[in-house]
Amino acid sequence: MSQHDRELERRARDLYLRASRDVDPAVAGRLRAARRNALAQPHESAVRRLLLPAGAFAVLALATLMVWQPGVTPSAPPVASQAADTDPNDLPPDADVADPALYKDLQFYSWLAYNDTPSSSRK
């Protein structure tokens, strides 16, 4: 402690002792009763001290369970494969979603698309 801190502590102690001598006896009695009540109930403060870490642990456990779901393996989102199946358009499906057998005969599918004419025009 520095000299300034010691001097401040000494002055504070002197002021406290002078003020405590001038306290009204009724006020002093109420202060002593409040002190006894506070010291008689230490279990409430112990419970409060335990609630904060327990609550923090519960929040951490809940957050962990929300992020990590057992039995679920990370994979490609199923939305992409569903969108390719339900959205008919002229573009071919992505290579990682489509059946590899479709790419085996690309010339046939090209010929089929080119020669796709209504059957009524062939008559």
C-alpha cells in the first residue's frame, strides 16, 4: 500500500469511530438486529452462489444440445435434391444429384431431343 492509501484508510477509520459513538441508541439497536438477521440466514446466500454456476451450466448444455444432434451426420442439404426432382425445366440435373446412368448415353438423349416431333406430323 502506498502512503496515500494508508492515510486514507486511517482517516476513514477515525471518521467511522467518531460517527459510531454519536449514533442514537434506537438506531444502533436496529442496526444490531439487522446484522443478527443477516448472519442468521447464511444458507440463502449459499444457494444464490450455487444458482449462478448451475444456471450457466444449464444454458451451456442447452446450447450444446441445440447445435449437436445425435444420430445426424452432416451431409448435403436435402433441399437441393428435392428442388431438382420437383422443378421440371430444360436444364439437366447436377452431376452429383443425378443418376450416373443418365450420363452414359448422352448421344442418345441428344438424338431423342433433336428428333422429338409430334406423332401427328409423321402421318
